[in-house]
Amino acid sequence: MASILIAMAYRDGWKRYTAVVFLIAALAGTGVAQEPSGVVIKSETHLIDFTFSVHRPDGTLVKGLRRDDFAITEDGVPQKIAFFGTQGELPLALGLIVDASDSQSKFYKRHRKDIEKFLRTVVRPQDEVFSICFGNHLRLTNEMTSSAETVMDGLERFDKGERDFLELAAEDDREDQSGGGTALYDAVYYSIHQKLADALGHQRALILFTDGEENASAHDLLDAIDAARESDTLIYAIRYTDQKDKRTPHARQGMAALHHLSTETGGEDFDALHGDVQEAFGQIAEELRSLYSVAYHSTHRARDGAFHKVVITTTDPNDTVQARTGYYAR
């Protein structure tokens, strides 16, 4: 007679799990006690997971879809969905990444006003938020908290000149520019690795309040996107670019970078100065509570570091799935 016990411990949102199979053979004999023999077999299986939203052509969110409503292809090859779920009830782990460089100095008060609106619109008691003000340095103005007052207090103290905050990646030797550097990509990269990495059981997202301009990071745009993809972190960008500045090369590059950061990770970018920011926050809040999750065993087995393009569709060809564009096979 044999019994089998299978234990699975998952980590990193289905990215991989280790299945431990205990095969215990118990022999029974008349009047003879046998010591059980055990065999432990370990195998690691890699799953590819995606978190995303679905929209109608008019922009409204599509809710209530089921596993059979979705199809996935990787590099054009159909994949079989192994796990499916909705994320609406998960608590949120959010990072507010606030640009405090010289190019945004005229918007500091606007940032604070908009962040207060964001907190009122999006954050629930079970959610947690940290905030970082960045220029050439990445200053953590508050640790993870559910208190909007704590977030606003840290931002206000920073605006009044306090700089005695914990720094992320303080060991990085960034150039001390007289005009004030802007390390946007490092702010994203280190926020994910140092603040969101341990937020298991939460839906992760970063909200950027910036013009997207960059000149001081040790990491580049691809590093920031890759960090978000690997951790299944959505990035939303709230952009502050004056109309008169939009034609300058730096402004155009910043706008393009924010669009790329957000769309490649399953988020979206918004124009704070020429759009309805309250409406944008309402859209973000609704999206974060209407997310779907799928995971599949890729038919591509090699861990060769190559990028694989993933396309998720629904049975309705008019729907748009807002998801990151793929993953690196590592």
C-alpha cells in the first residue's frame, strides 16, 4: 500500500513553484512491524503570470469574464491557461514616485494637491502606500502605511526643506549636478526591488508624478521596465509637462518614456495639466479593482534570457486587453 502527499509552495505570484512529492510506502504484515521507507522527489516548474485589465472600445472596463473567454499566444504559439483568477479583492501595495527635480519645482504644490485626491479616490483601509521624492537622490518620505495623513505629512515636510529621510540606493555614486539631477529610472527600479519585492499577496503598482525627464540614473529605461515585468508591477504615469515645453527634445523624450513605461507594464499614462486628473484617478482605482490574472506553462522551455512576446485576447474582438507585452525567459 502506498500513499502520496504533494506539497506546493508558490512564490512571486505564480512565477514558479516547487512541488515536493513524498512517496511513503507502508508495508503491512501479520505480526511484523515494518519501518516506512520514504522517497522525496523535488521538481521546479516555471509558470508565466500576467495581471491585466480589459476595456471596451469606449474605454469602459469589462468585468465578469471567465477563463474560457481568454486566449494566450507566446511568440504566436497558443498557450494553455493553467490558472485564472480576479484580483479585485486583493489589497494594494502602491508606491507614489514624486519628481522633486528642478524641472518640476513649479508643480510641487500641484503634486501634493493631486496626491491627496489620489489617496482619497484609490486607497482603502486594507491598502498600503509608500512615497519617494526623487531628484538626484531617492528619499523615502514615508514607509508603507494605510494612513493618508502620514503620506501627506512626509511630502509636506519634504516640500518645506527637510531632507533627513532614508535614501534608497544611497551607495550609488550619482553625479552631483548643480542644476539638480533627475533619477527617474532608478526611482522606479529601486522602489520595486527594495519596497515592493516583499509585498506578497498584494497587487503592486507604482504611480509616477513627473514629466518623465531623466539624466542621472545608474539604470536605464529597459531596466526599469524589466523590474516591473518581473515583479508584475503596473506603472501609471501622471505627467506634468507645460504646453509650451512639449516641443523641446527633453520634453518629448520624457513624454515618450512615460508612455513606454506604462504601456509596457500594463498601466497607462495621463496628462495632468490638460486633462481631468480626478477622472484619471477614478479610472486607475477602477482598473486596480477589476484586474484579471492568468498563468500558463510556457511551451518555450529554454531559460535563454530571450524576450518572448505575449498576446492576450478575449472572445470579443472589440475588447482591448491592457497587459505588459511579454517576459524575458530567465
